[in-house]
Amino acid sequence: MASAASAPPTPSNLRRIVAASLIGTTIEWYDFFLYGSAAALVFNKLFFPDSDPVVGTLLSFLTYAVGFAARPLGALVFGHYGDRLGRKKLLVLSLLLMGGATFAIGLLPTHATVGSAAPVLLTVLRLVQGFALGGEWGGAVLLVSEHGDARRRGFWASWPQTGAPAGQLLATGVLSLLTAVLSDAAFGSWGWRIPFLLSGVLVVVGLWIRLSVDESPVFKQALAQAEARKTARNGDAEKLPVVSVLRHHWRDVLVAMGARMAENISYYVITAFILVYATTSAGVSKQTALNSVLIASAVHFAVIPAWGALSDRVGRRPVYLLGAVGVGLWMFPFFSLIDTGGFGNLLLAVTVGLVLHGAMYAPQAAFFSEMFATRMRYSGASIGAQFASVAAGAPAPLIATALLADYDSSTPIALYVIAAAVLTVLAVGVAEETRHRDLADVEPVAEAQPTAESPAADARTV
């Protein structure tokens, strides 16, 4: 039976909650794709001009990779305080840090102005971005998951996931517009700053929406129960959320990390590495490859809520497994279609790949949320997701590029993604179905010591 704490909010409140989560994830991916594009287009010349052009590009991409390294730290810190203080407070902080760092990049002096301090400042701001992003995802999906009921949780929680294609469309659209109306000299001189400064507008809108929503009722209930247990223990504090996660939910953390492998790796191969492979091996123009990713991303945006709704009907695991198996089976046809060099085949390859990726990405928010107890849910979901991204998404384009350079063939890259799919199938295959769980009483964990009234050492609490 669903508890009062998990009773669904009114439709208008739920829409505002979804919007509050979606705006943050959209900014996250807008910043992500914007930085990656700028690193390839102008950062090598503006911040590393003394280096060989290739070395300068590698150095600019190194600052890009630094953001991934900071994500696990953000997951730990935001997860800890999000489980102690609430989801809303930490989401406001993550939005300020993330958007503020992006806006500040748009104001940075270049190497020509301040010398070697310029790349140092760029790296620091990228670290701040990564730190904030590490805590953003967990809070955003929990804010939605914990406000709704189990019946449509998969659908509503999938909306923050649409921030990835939305951010990509927004970032690429802004860059395409600027490059169309500005000369190369103007874009390199000052035009590149405009997309970063626009992040400030997104932050203002996001703050206005996020400050208008209430804290998760499930978290409020769990916090009250925790305070009651603390009083019963004569003021003894609860264990740190991360300690409780690693002690009681370590299997769930491993499942979440395994589930992320195929999802994360396939996404960067399909949307990022494709720009390298299609242009160098298939002879496709960069604009043609970019257009295919843009159109496929719009389809990706549309199918994610549909996959989320399907997970409400048949379960998180079947939909997730369909996506993992599908992505693995699609890899050889994916590269074969690209090798033809035709735009239609290229578009088909990327679109089908992202549709199958959506089958994993859509139920992921509800699936991970339902694995962990409320007082450690932010920590558990964030640790599982962000630690996996360091091993999966961060090196995926580099590994794929290295395999292409060494073997001059797409076969090793396809096998790389297939291996990730096998790992994800194994992880999700051993997981329990979570679709019907009430988040107010999910995976409860013992915190109190056994007493005469509750002799069992595994007494269940949230």
C-alpha cells in the first residue's frame, strides 16, 4: 500500500517539479556539448597557442576530460548533503555552480592577455563544472521520482533524462547559428563567448523554477523518522549516507555501475565518435554528420518518455535489457550503414542507435531511485551513476579513436560496445525488478541496535 508520503501531487505541481529537474539536466548537457565543441574549435588557439596545433587540441580536450574526473567527488559531496539536508537545496547549489562556471568561461581572458594563467583558470572552471554535474543528475531524478507514485514513476522520471538530447540540440543550434552569421575571425575573437554567457539566462530561469517547488515529501518523512530514531538513541547520530550505502547497498551500486556501461559507452560512440569516424573513414562531411546527430537527437528526445512509460507497464528490467541487447546487436549494422557514405543510411544508423539507447536511458532514473533507501538514495544513485561515467563515458571516444587508429577498422569498436552491452545485460539480469516499490519504504536498512522490542538485527527502517 502506498504511504501518504508517496501520494501523487496535483498535475500542475508535478509539471513544475518535472520542469525544475529538466532545466538543470538541459543546462548540464548544454554546458557539456558546448565545452566539447569549443575545445575542438577555438580553445586550442585561444588558451594553448604556444603548442603545436595537434598538441594544443589534445590539451584543450584534456581540460574537457578533467570535468569527468571531478564528477565522482561531486557525487559524494552532493549525495551526502542531499541525503542530510534535502534534494531541493543541493539542486539549487548545483545549478548555481554549474551555470556560474559556464558563464565565467565566457568572460575568461585568453592566453594573449594573461599568458599561462588562462589555461589554469579554464581548467579550474572545468573542475567546478564537473563537480556540480556530479551532483546534479541524482538530485534531479530524485526530485521527480519521490514526488510521484509508483504507477507512472518511470514516465515522469524519464523527463529529466531528455535533458541530454535537449542540451545537445540547444548547444549545437546556438553554435550553428553563430557560425552562420559570423565570420571565422569574429567567432574566434568574441563570438565563441556568446553561448557561454547565454548559460546565465538559463540559470536565472532554472533558479526561478527550482525555488518554486517543494522538498520531496518522501525525504521529509524519512528525515522525521531519522530524527525520532536519533532521539531514541539518546542523540547518537546516524551513519554517514555514503557509509550506509557501501555497507548495505554495495550490490545495488555495482548493478547501477554495470547498467551504465552499455548506456554510457554507446551514447558517446553514437553521438561523439561518429563525427570522427564518418568524416575520416566514410568520407562524409562534418556538417552532414552533425546534421544526422541533430535529427536523431530530436527523435531521441521524443522516444525517451515513451520508453519510460513502457517501463511502467512491463518493468524497468525488460526495457533496459531490450536496450542493452539492441545496442549490442546494432553495432555491426551501425558501422556498415555509415560506411556507405549516404546521408540516409547515416541518419538511420544514428537514429536507431539512439532509440535503442533511450530504452536504457529512460527507465534508468526510476530504476536507480528505486534501488536505495530514502536517507541514502541521493548518495547511492549518484555514486553508481557518476563513478561508472569515469570508466565508461569519459574514455569511450578516446578508446574508439585509438582502436580505429590501430586497426583501421570498425570491427574492434563494435566489439568494444558489444562487450559493454554484455556487462550491462549481466548487471541488469541479476538485479531485482523495482517497478512496484514504494519509495517511502524501499530497501530499508537497519540503523538501530537490536532491542527487546526489536530483537532482529535487520530491523527495517528507512
